[in-house]
Amino acid sequence: MNLPLPIRNGVAPSYLWLPDGDLPPLLTFLTQRFPDVAPAVWIERLRKGEVVDSHGLPLHAESPCRRGMCIFYYREIEGEKPIPFEATILHQDQHILVVDKPHFLPVIPSGRFLHETLLVRLKKQLGMEYLTPIHRLDRETAGVIIFSHNPASRGAYQSLFQKQAMEKVYEALASPLPGIVFPFTYRSRMVDGIPFFRSQEVEGVPNSETHIDVLEHRCDATRYQLRPLSGKKHQLRVHLSALGIPIVNDVFYPELRVYQEDDFSHPLKLLARSISFYDPITGDKRYFESQKKL
């Protein structure tokens, strides 16, 4: 998609497709759609020409809202709290950027996070307009994540994940699991949970699979090696929780804890240790490993 507004301070404009129905003029629609944003804020954005249509034409408070119309605007967050951890660049070439992400830092803007996200930080630091992650990594999880910054080759790298041609290895700290012969593979059927940002297991044909082994027994926890053979949301967290050994400091599983401010001294003990694959451009074997330790 061609953006009619430029990237500003590392942040690309947000966009919204207008729904069907009899819609009010633009200002009324925006204040109804985003009740947490004061009308005065939208008025100022409109005055500065920061709300435009897909052709880049500035919109106004009384602009009609038409079905199928796409509007672009800059998202802003007041009082965004800094996250006191930095990412490390592990590799950069003309196609990809490989980064060692810290705990607590979201990958992309969402909810209460905008500037304090890995994507926006990297765009500010490197000036890469077309930078985008090609796979997911939870905010709470640390470790290796790959970005594309070349639109011409992006599809080739994304297809590796779609074909499950990327080998991803994780590590986690959790309680011991007696009575199990390691290594073993855990399978289950996972679906969206409640609330929407959680996942859950249900009866049925398995659609998620994790290979589990033990790396180290410590006095306070066991360090596990996890190889996900599928890519369901929160798969590793759900699988260990279902086994009765939730990952240390997991606030989502087995029970969702009431939201509270991040405790930076208690990160989720889950690390994306490494990613390996055959490069779709060069054919070379690639291997990237996190420098972090649990």
C-alpha cells in the first residue's frame, strides 16, 4: 500500500477503512470511533492536514464519510512510558535485519505502545522506511527476530515461515516435569481464547506441536529446549501450562492475572534462542543466535 502521509519520527501513518452504513460527518465519526481521543485533538490534526484520504487530500471536520473510503492519520499516545531495555543488531544485509529483542519491548505499535516498540525504534535509528517484521515474537518474550527491509525480496523470506522452513529454537524456565522421558513431543488443538489475546486448548484434531527437551536442572527451575513445529499464538506458553509447568513469570497462563504495571525485575522466562534456514536468495545456510541468557 502506498502511504499518502510520510513516516514521521519513525512512525508510519495508521489507516482505517470506513464501514458500511449511514455515517455521520468525519469529525463525528472519528470521535465516536475513538472515544478515548478528545474531539479537540482531532480538530487540531485536521487543521494541520494530518488526516487525509487515500490520494493524500486533506479532510475536514464536515467531510462526508463514504462506504469503502480509506482515511490516513497519525496515531499518538500521551505519556507513553519508556521501556528501559535496548535491542542488539545481530546481522544486517541488503535484504534482512536480524535483531536480539529484549523482554517487555513490543515488536510493532499496538494498544498503549507506539514509540516504545522495536519497529519504531529501529526505523528512527536506521532510517529504514520499508522495515517490517516477517514473523511474530510476543512482547514478553526476548530473543531473535527477523525483519525485512527490501520489498523486492520480502515475499521470499516470508514464504519460509509459511512453509515452516525456518527452524526456531526456544528456551524456557519452568518447574521440573517428573515421570516424563525426554525428549518428547506435545500436541494439542489450539483456538482463540477469552479474552481475545489469549489462546486455549480444545478437544479435536491437533493443530499445534512442540518438541520438548531438558537442557539443565537448576535448584529453582528446569531449563527446557522448545522447538515449535507449528506457529500458533502463545503456543509454547499454552503447552507448558497444559503440562502443569507454566513458564516462570507468565501472567497469562494458566490464569490471566489482573493487569498491573510491568515489573521489569520479573520478565517472562522465555527466550527465542536461535533461528536457522536456507537463504532463499543465496541458498546459504543461515544461523542466528541470541546473546541473552535465562
